Amino acid sequence: MAGDVLTDAEVARKLAGAPAPKRKNAMDRFIDGIELIAAFFVGLVAVDIFVSVLLRYFFSIQIPDAYDFGRLLLGILIFWGIAATSYRGTHITVDLVYSNVSPRWQRWIDVFATLVLLFVVTVQTYTLFDKVASTYADNVLTFDLRLPTWPFFALAWAGDVSAVLLIAIRTYRLIFYPSEMGGSYQMKPVE
């Protein structure tokens, strides 16, 4: 392989005997993209709050519709956050039964819980679409700038749709490819 050129990191990894990093497939990149969108909305809400407080406190200026934008962006953040945490399963969980059963039973508890979550979030997505449609039909506007609010509701709904997709992927992987979901199913002690 005379034509192959290795980067310094690849040479160091080969010399250290470390395994090559696992390549991400399209599904993993899709999941990472959804998590990136959720992180973007966290930053957007933080900037909105910071700038609003800064302008109000130091300059006695208020951004028009700052409250409406903050409220609507927070709703978007919540639904995209549900998508990000539902797939990874990194939300806070406390379960005495789960932590005291074998890894095999932990897997089946995970499958059952994920199926329940899939059902609940699917129903939530359906009802949120109804909210988007009614907000559009009623022509609900922001207070100061009179901007339509339905696009914000539609973005939140898109986050909820992403949550349904990711929970379905999680369910599929838990059933057919449990090794891709972390493997051992053992609880890590809280330090």
C-alpha cells in the first residue's frame, strides 16, 4: 500500500495498538443530526434569555415579542430534547426492580418500556399536529410583531416526529441488535 498516506493520529493509534474508530452508518449520523438540532435550540433559548435580560437590565430596552419567542422556542426545545434523550436512554431513571434482575430481563424491561414510550409519544405527536393545524386555522399571532405562531408549533411537531422515529429505531435495535444499544445492561452506580 505505497499510495496510502496516514495521518499522525492514525500512525499513533497503530503504534499504540488501539483499534480504529467505528465508522458511523447513515442511521447513526441521522441520530447525531437530531441531537445537534436539539443542542442548537438549547443555545438559541440561552442566547434569547441572555440578550433579553442584558438589554432590559442595562439599557431598559425590551426585544419585541421576547416573551413569546422565549416561550415558543422553549416548547421547540422540549420536543427536540425528547427526541434526543429518548433514543440514548440517558434520561434520569430510578428502578429497584430493573437494577436487581439479570441482563436478559433488563433487556426485556427496556423493550417493554420503549414500546410504551413509543405509543405515548406517537399519540402526543398526533395531538400536537392537531395543535399546529388549529393554530394555523385560527391565525394565532405574537403580541407585538403580529407574527404567526404556527411555524413554531410546526418546528416543535417536527421534533416530536423525530422522537417517534428515534424511539422506533431504539425499539428495533433493542429487539434485533441489542449490542448496538450499549450491550451489558448493567446499571452504573451513581458516584
